[in-house]
Amino acid sequence: MNPDSMRKFGRVDLEVTAFGFGTAPVGNIFREIDEATSDAMFQTAWNAGVRYYDTAPMYGHGLSELRTGHSLRWKERDDLVLSSKVGRLLRPARKADIDYAPWVNAGRFAIEFDYSYDGTMRAFEDSLQRLGLERMDICFIHDIDVFTRGAEQPEVFDQAMEGSWKALSDLRDQGVVKAIGVGVNEWEVCHAALQRRDFDCFLLAGRYTLLEQEALNEFLPLCEERGAAVVVGGGFNSGILATGAVEGAKYNYAPAPAEVLRKVAGIEKVCAAHGVPLPAAALQFVVAHPAIPSFIAGTRTVDQLEKNLAWFTHPIPGEFWADLKAGGLLREDAPVPA
């Protein structure tokens, strides 16, 4: 799979590259990335043919959108696809008064959730101002999941399915944005949203990977039926599918439990037998599903980005996937690369 392979974005009149650039790290999550490194990653991705870029107000309290716009503003706008998100409003504030965790040295904005119609419209316009670009192509309702909202999730979900949905639906009807969707950490929330409203797409973080394929049960088949595109982020399950089953390996932002370590170790044995890097298998597996046109990768350095690009193109024999399935390490019904 080439990073610059263009793929149809579900039922929408858009094409995205199979490899997308995720911008959470340039919002300074966990630790700071300097301006030069941030821009160098954008330019490296662009020069490799990557034409899909995803950002959000949450990432670095606006910093990610500012950096995305800075690095892309002189590109031909029709040559790229850009997505951002709604559900949070950013209010100017003194740095000393802002709770930045887990971001470091981020934008001078305090964050508040707002899934109302007016709040969504405001968030959309604010994002365009920070980006300094005339439009975004795709807009996701962000973080209406249990992972983010806990016990409030059912109420938040209902608010978003009324206020944010109506706002984005109006923007789509007016031709202001081409595709609207939901970006969350749980496939079940995406599934519920698609049953409730007429969404074009979803951004699913970490819940369809070489380790987890429960989304094949109901959600991905419904996406195929409706022509809804799914973009996958977090394809390494926050670390372990990049590092392997090493001591301290992270799974969903926490130390990997024993059962996950055992399964990854099993996958690594098959990788070794076929000369396939584990991260290459993780990246290429995700985009083999017909409903998933693009995988977005977030990186901290140019070296990390170049490794991801290389893994995305690494040859993988068909026997590798067959052996994973024969060993019970991958679901029999999981689509795999040709």
C-alpha cells in the first residue's frame, strides 16, 4: 500500500490518501514539539504524497489547528483534504489559569464542552479562523463517548445528536462542508450515532486494530450498507503494536495487561517467521477493510513519520495473514490486504 494511494471517501464526493497525517502530537501532548519539527513533519508528509490532514480544537488547546494552518496555508487548497472537529469551545485565558493536562505549553485558551446548535456553529467558525483556511472538508463531533464523558455520556450523546447534528447537517446542506461525522474512542458510540442520524463518516481511535476487531460484528457492516467512511486512528493501540510485547508496553494509554502481551507476542512470532515488522502489519491491516479509506498516524519526529511511511509500503506476503488466522490471532472474517 502506498501512502499516496487515493481512495474514495465512502459515499461522499471526496478522495483521501490511504495514509493521513494526525496532528494531536503537534498540539504538544505529553511533551513539547518545537515549531521547526512540527513544520518539518507536515512538509515530509506532503512530499511523500500525503494529502489528508486531521486536527481538532482540543489538540493543544488550539495549537494544533494553528500549526496545521501555518504549514498548509501555501499549498493549493484543492490538493488536500482537511478535517477538524466540534464539541469544544476555546475561550482566551491566561496560561496560569488553564489546566493543560495532558498538553504541554499549549494555546492560550481554556476549553469548555458545548454540543448546542449555536455552540457548534461558533466552534466551526473559530476553527476556520485558527486554521487561516477558507474551509474544512470533513467535520466530526468530538468525544461523545464513555471514555471521555463517563457517566454523563448518555446525556451528552443526546445533546450532540440534536444540537451538533442539526448544525453540521445545515452546513452540509449549504455546501459549506462535504462530510459530517463523529470522532470517538468507541465503535459502539459510532454505531449508535449511525443508527440515529444520517452521518457520512466516523473517526475511530484504536478500536479496529490488529488486536481488536469487535467492530466487525455490527458497526463496520452497517457502514458498508450506508456508504459511511471510517477513518482509523490509534492503530498501534497507543503503543504496543509499535513497540511489541516489551516491558512497560502501553495499551490504551496504560500498561498492557498480561493477555494483551501474550497475544502480541504470538503475532510477533508470525511476523518474525515472515520477515514482517509488527508496525507494518498493524498499519496495513486497518486500511484493508472496504469501509476504511484512510489511517491517520500521529508522530513526534520526522524520523517517526518516515518509519511509518516505510512500514505502510513494506511488502507483506498473503501467507502472513493466513498464518495469523490459522493461529487464532486474527478473526477469520477480517479483511486483509490483497
